Amino acid sequence: MKSDVKPSVCVVGLGYIGLPTAAIVARSGCQVHGVDVSAHVVDTINRGEIHIEEVDLDGLVHGVVSRGLLKASTEVAPSDVFVIAVPTPFDKDHAPDISYVLAAGEAVAKVLKSGDTVILESTSPVGTTEQLRDLIAARRPDLKCPGLTSETPDLSIAYCPERVLPGKILEELTNNDRSIGGITPRCARKALTFYKLFVRGECVVTDSRSAEMTKLVENAYRDVNIAFANELSIVSDQMGLDVWEVIRLANRHPRVNILTPGPGVGGHCIAVDPWFIVHGAPEHTPLIRTARGVNDGKIHHVIAHAEALIEANPGAQIACLGLAFKANIDDFRESPARLVAVTLARKYGARVKVVEPYASELPKEFAGTDAGLIDIDTALEQAQVLIVLVDHDQFKAVPLAERARHVVYDTRGIWLDQPKPSGQAAPGLKLAS
């Protein structure tokens, strides 16, 4: 890439990370070709519209599409830089599945030319970037790949994960620091040149394996600390204590900062990435594995607590508040709230209603439950039991006067002023295995 010429860029995967990345890169003046397997996603973007909910993304995509800087397709196109941002789920045994990454590598390999840069952004187990390199080397023996030649390589291959918060993705893609790991130092420098086109945060170069591990460690750190808060909430239920008061007081210690508990941990990062570390070193990760167990187990604890509360109020109408994995977004991936709500809907049928301001219909797993999607005002009017599963701003805004008559199970601590009727504490519940 010449410093005075903006590179052409191909972004493979136009989901929650790929589309914002493509739009921001296009805003910097690069010609961006976005690729997705979904024709619906491609058509939506080419109309200048978006298929996901994210603050300010709609205006940015409309602007770069109308200026001709971003177009989408189902096929990879020749470019100077390729950014792979596809999913990396795990299977039923929690083993990472990098098949989407390798499929993207297959597609990219077909159009590579000497001088191109390939960057993997997908959260991946350690060594995935090298596997991607090996795949490209096998498919394109005409191109010298980094780390596999004593000569100057034809390609640069690197790993650079995102660090973003849903609801602030555009801001954080631009302003957060980035760890850029190259297969070789030369690869890292080439990738650095690309990221400096649109990243204001500090870009720190390292090797690809360290960058891969860094991403996993960041999310495992969060998971372990959330697990501590969730375990405290379970212990507090057992002892009849107010966990929010305990945490508030403990955090007055100058070196203590306990996170807030919830109904579990969701999203495609914190609930998934720690398993990649466990899979890579199963004999040496008892803490990370235990934290995953605590956070998944908290979901069953919440279900048991909610069922005890419902059984104590026979015939009551129930409103589950929220399905998203965190506040003020439309992302339901790995959401504990979603599992709690559908479990209650399957058991209590039409008595259960769901309030989710970021959904126009209930997810498919609610089919046949007779549960309904309603707004918060209807819930306050018709339901006698409120189960808070997500701390959406819309729920926080409900004053005590409108909910004082309700029986409330608040898993997020948004209504600490709520009176606690008898039967709500449901003491003695054990953590489900």
C-alpha cells in the first residue's frame, strides 16, 4: 500500500462487527467491497439500509453507500486488503468451530495477488491465523506466504481483534486501542498501516498468537469477574441478604470493584471465548471452566427462583422484561434472558408475556407457548408479577408508583427501591448443575 493511495478493501462477513468495520473503513475514503452469504443482507446494504441495530450505523451506511464507497455482494472481489469478520461458534462439546474462517480463507485465496494483506478479525483459538496462512499457501502455491519462505513474502497475514461494546461500536472501533498480531513483524507493520487509516486509538504490534490469546483473555477476565458477582448473588439468596447492598458496601473498599450480577452471561464474546482457552489447555484452566459453569448455572438458579415466585402467586399474569443479552441493543445471541423467558413460557403458557422494545416478534423458540409480546405499559397494567431480565433504559424509567403493587423479581438490580413482598425471597434455592 502506497501511503498516498487508499487501498481497496474487501470485508468478508457483514454482521455486528463486519458491517460497522466496512462502513468506517469506507468513511476513511477507501473503496470497500462487503461480502456476506445472505442475499437479504447484501440487498439491504446496497439500498443504503442496515439489518442490525446499532447507534448511528444507519446514517453512516446510507452515506457511504450513496457516495459509492461501499457496495455489498455474495462474492469476494479482488482488493488490496481483506478483512475476515465471520462467526466462530463452538460445538456441543465447547470445541471451537473455525469452519467459517477457513471457508472465508478459501474464497479470499482465489483472488489474492502479490502485495495483498489478509487480516483475520474473528475471535479465534490460538493458532488460527497460522492455519489460515497454511490454507492460503496450499491453495496458492504461486504466492510466497510469510513464515514459510526465506525470501520476501508476496502476502502479509495478520490478526487484529475488535474491542467494542454494542451500542457504542462505531465510537469504539475508531477510538479503542488495537492489538495487531502479524505472522511476521513485516506482516504486523503492513496491517498497522491499514488500521492507522481509521483508528485513533493506539495500535500495538505483536505476533499473531499473542494477539489471538489477548482477545480470549480479555473476555475470560470479564467472565471470571462476573461469575464472582453471580455466585455472590446465589449465596445472598441462600442467606436472605440483599446482594446489591453487599456489593455496594464492599465496593467502598479502595481496591475492590465487584461487578453487578445478572441472570447469567450472554453475547457472542464473553459466553463463548473462554471455552477457546479451556479447549486449548483443558488440564490447566480449572478457574476459567468453573466461571463458565457458575455463569451458565446462574440461569437455572434464576429460573428456579422465578418459578418459586410464580407458584407463590397462583393465577397471576407474568411479564418477563427483556430478551437481549445486555441493555439497549437488539442482540439476543447466547442471551440468558431469552432462555429464562422461554422456559417460563413453556411451563406457564399464556400467563407469560414478554416485553422487549428491541424486537418486533418473539424468537422462534417461543412458537407453541402461547406467550405474547407486549409493551411495558400493557405489562404494568395487566401483569401482577414482573421479572426483570434486562436493564433496558425503558424499564429503568418506570417509577415506583407504577410498580409498587407488583410482585417483582429483579435480576439486574434496576429497582432497588422496590418493596419486597413476602414470598419473593424464595430462600434456600440451590445452584442447578
